[in-house]
Amino acid sequence: MKRFKHVLAIFCALTLTFSCSSDDSDSNKNPNNNNNNNNNNGGNNYADYTISGPVLNGDFSINQTNSIETVGATGTYFSAELTGDVAVIQIILFDSQNGAKFAVVLPAETGTWNWGGGDLNSNDVFIIAPDDLGILEVDQVSTTISEIQINPSGGIAQGLQSAKGTFSGTFVLTYDNNGQEETEIHTVSGEFEFSNN
């Protein structure tokens, strides 16, 4: 299982890095403003969330619609046979225009999971980056999958048909402050949905 977690982490890192746009010239980013995406739940693939803390505050969204070509989404399913433990899903949303990213690995079933206190198991990947400012990682978070549809014969790429869930808790923001790496606790709550249909 440990090897599988490293493979997932590498896959997440490569996917998030590869998805970044070469258009990094937008130097007028304000971390206290919405990241200029449609902040609605109408799309099939989205992550909408609110951040409160000493560095970031506001509503943020990554929403894949036909009108926003910079937003991409991937959803994958890893069977228990592949993981050597429990079956998991991986959802990644990204906006290459502003650097926003959302990546989570969760058990492939409905239910609620509490993360934190160093007690992360097979679902130890949960990363949010509302823009290029920094990365939020789990401190103490509760995540609920309310809907999920799996097609086991679809393999890794087509196995996850759809998933919907919510999350809330505290995340650690790691960011660069004039060349010095800083960390601050932030409260984050939101919802996400992925559909392969």
C-alpha cells in the first residue's frame, strides 16, 4: 500500500504540474478575491469552496463548463486489487489560467471520513491550491461522499463514472513570503462533483 500511495502522489504531482499553463504573466492576483471562474454548481465537474484565515479569505471555484477551456478534470478508479488495500477514487480539477488545483483520493464508497492528527491512511492525498499563491493540505478535515457510481469493468480511466461530496475543516496553507516559506492554518469548507458522462 505504501508503494501505491507514492505512485498516486507522483501521478497527482505530474498531472498538476503538466496542467499548468505557460501563461504565468498574470501578476495581478489578489488572494482575497474569487479566482474569476463561474462560482456555481451547474457544471458536471467542479470544486466550490470557502477559505477563511490570516492569508486567504473568500469564495473560490474550479468549474468545468464549455465556455472555460482552461479548466480540466480527471477522475480515476483504483480497485482493491490494484491498491492491495481498499478501492479508491482520485479526482483532480485544475485551471491552467490561474493555477487553481484540487486533488483528492478517497475510498470508493459513500460515507464520511475524518482526516488529521497524523492518522492518514489510504486517502492521504487532499490538496487545494486556489491560485499560484500556495498549497493547502489537510490538518483536520471531515469529508463525505454522498453519491458515487463505479464501473469496475471500465478500468482505471473509465471506472469512476461520477462522485459527489462535501468537506470541511482546517488545512495548512504553505506559501512563499518574500523567499521565506510560511505556514498558516485556514478553515475551508466546500463541495465537489465529478462526472465522466
